[in-house]
Amino acid sequence: MLTKENLQQVMTIYQAVNNITINTDTSNNNSTGSTKQLINLCLRDNSNGDPCLISSVLEDWLYAPALLNAEANDTSVLNTINSKNDVDYYERYIGGIQTLSSSANSNISSADAVAIYYFLQDNRVVVDGEYVDEEAEAWEEKYLDLMQSPTAISGSSSGNSNGEVDTNDISIYPFASRSFGDEFGSAIQGDISLLLAAYMILLVYVAINLGKLDPHFIRSRVGLAFAVLLTVGFAIICSIGLASAIGVIYTPLHSVLPFILLGMY
């Protein structure tokens, strides 16, 4: 990934992300609303050539395509990288680093992957019992859509004549704060029927496992099984209600709690 051509493509991706535009909700009777980009949503830093807080090997060229394009060749690119910082520093956003020797101060010779980290401001508010940051979530949605269609990414810094990212050379793996929620949501919606079936199977299993019918209810193991499940159900309902009352937000991760409680029993 540390060739001039590949880093030019990374620079193209960086420019495309900077140019992502979202339409904000209308407010104050402004029917037209407004548009925002990364610069309006990011944490500010402006210490490495970009007004936003961004971590990437591109900071060695101050996020300026002209400086990267001015490098003579791949060797010149590596010389620039090795003159800026050591291997330990670059391990934060360069993966699969190869060095010229095993020495701790050895120069980097190649790498398998590079990462770009963007930091957005946290403007979350609680709406209907959930954390919501509409502008950041809208920007992340567009970011994920763009990264999943790399042929649509274009810019002036790429080494290709058409200015597009060549997916034959590099692969893009996007991730955002909303990625967990998106995946949990889609998984839960697709597995609701399976989840209900799993609860029924648990009910039958516990009843059979304890499996003794008795006319005297206090000695009925099946009755005990139903009591256990009923207790777990009440515990979950009460805990969700209590958590909501004190302002603790319910998240998709909490959906595993019923299974943990059943396991304890």
C-alpha cells in the first residue's frame, strides 16, 4: 500500500470523503434547510494540514495532493514516511508493516493496509429513549454508501487518467459508529421469527429436562420450569422499566440478557 500510486488512490478517497454533503433538517421556519460537510461535523485540530482531526499516513504530505504527486517514485515516498516518524507511531494506522531489519529503529519497507480515521463531534441527544445524532448519522450513511461503491469515488489526486479508484489494486473496508447498530438492527429484524422459536424451544427443553408431572403443584417440576421462565420474563420487564426510569438507554446488546438469565437458572 505504500507505493506512490496506491497512496494517490488513498488521497482520492480522502478527498471524496471530505466532499460528502448532507442536507440538514429545516429549522427556524427555513424551508430550504442547509448543507453540511465533514468540516462542519468533525472535531477540529488543524495541526497536520487538515482543519479536522484525522489520523492517516497522508498527514506526512499535509493532506495535499500536490505534495504527494511531487514525490519522484516509490522510494521517495518511503523516504518521506521514514523521515517523519518511527514504526511504533505508524502502527496506529498502517497494518502489515514490513521493515528492512528486525531492529526497533529499522525503516519501513512496505505495508499491507492503511487506515484513515475521521473523528466527528458528539452531538447526541435522547429522543424517545434512544441516543440520536441525526447529522452525524446522515453523514455516516452517505460515507458508507460511497465506500461500498468505490467506482463512484473520483478526484484529482489519483494516478489514473480518469481519477477513479482502481479496485483491482486496493480493497476498501468502511466502518462507522452506526455500523454496529445497522448490523444489529438488520439481524434482529430478520431473525424475529427465529428468536420466538428459540424461546419456545427453551420452554419445551426446560419442561422436559425437569420433566415430572405431579398433581400437587408444589412438587411439579414442569410447574417449576414455567415459574423459572415467568421469573425471567418479569425480571427483564422490570429491569427495562427501571433502566428507562433512571435514563439508561436500551441497546441491541441487551437482547442477549434473557439467555444469560436463563443460563444462570
